[in-house]
Amino acid sequence: NIFRVLASIFILLHKIVQLKSCSGISFKSQMLYLLVYITRYLDLPWTRSSYNFIFKVLFISSQCYIIYLMARAYKPTNDPNLDTFRVEFLLGFAFILAILFPVQYTFLEIAWAFSIWLESVAILPQLFMLQRTGEAEAITAHYLFALGTYRALYIPNWIYRYYTEGPRKVDTIAVVAGVLQTLLYSDFFWIYYTKVVRGEKFKLP
Amino acid sequence: EAKVDEKDEL
């Protein structure tokens, strides 16, 4: 799973740097992902496993770099007129669910739940943008596929852990949000499978 | 359910 999200980050960085352009990438989605990583990894200084620590740092720093590329270095290639999804709704959705059903009423747990819910919908500005343009460069489609499968692959992992480690190891919030996120992606996955995998251009019907 | 600093998922 970890390698999927790293793959998605490297594909995106490769796309931006190689093509000297961030066209087709939603700045709003990228900002939401930064917020997701920051609110989820607030425990960074106390992370026990060095493996997790390294990945948390990698995720936050690479996301900051992506934002820097989009906001500074390749700003002229970023078209805000196509990126018009109202993110207030997504922030509100994540905030309300985080406040209503946290694992515990502590700041850290509410922030964690917020980040999980926000991640599940953070791709919507990107998918909305895709819908407006109707097509995407192959590399953008690969990026979205890697990002989407990251969370989708957690689902078989959770099922496996449910049977090997028992129900107490399963996080209800993470599972529900992970399934929601995968459902939001399902349309995209289908077009990716029927078009891009067969070498055609990613184009909406 | 594991607390934030005990979670092994990222």
C-alpha cells in the first residue's frame, strides 16, 4: 500500500517537472491533501515506529513540494478557472463527522478523524476538474489511479487483519471512509480500466 | 480501536 502512494507522488512530481506544467491537476485537491497529512500526522514527534516516521515526513514534505511547484514555479500553467469545486462543503463534511464520531474527545483524535474523512473526499475537486475538461493526459490518469488504489488496497488489508488479529484492531472510521473514497473513485477506475490500460486516451464518455 | 499514536496505518 505504502508503495502505491509513493508511486502516486513520484508520478505527479515527474509529470510536473518533466512537462514543466501542472495543467490538469487540481490545486484545491492538492491543498486538501496537505491539510490531510498535517492534521493526521500531528503525532509526528512521538511516532514510535521509525518506518511510520519516515513515511509521515515523506508525505508531508513531498506534498509541500508539490504545492510549491504549483503555486510558484509552474504557476502560469495552473488554470484556476477550471478548478472551481467548492471545498467549503468538503471541509464542513469532514469537520462535522469528526466532531460527531471521534474515537475519543481529544484534539488529536478529532484531528485524526477529520483527516480521514477529508481524505475520503479530497479527490472530488480533481474529479470535478476532470469532468469539466472531459479528458486527461495519460500521466494524470496514472497519478489518479495510483492515489485511488492506495486506499482501495487497504480494504483487503483490513479484511485480512480482521481475521488474523481480530475485530478490535479494525478502525470503523478508517474503514467507512476508505470504502466511501473507493466508491467515489469507482467511476474513474472503470474508465481507467476500459481506456488507459488498453492504451487509449483517458476520455469521458 | 487504536489511539492516534498507536496506529500503524498511515
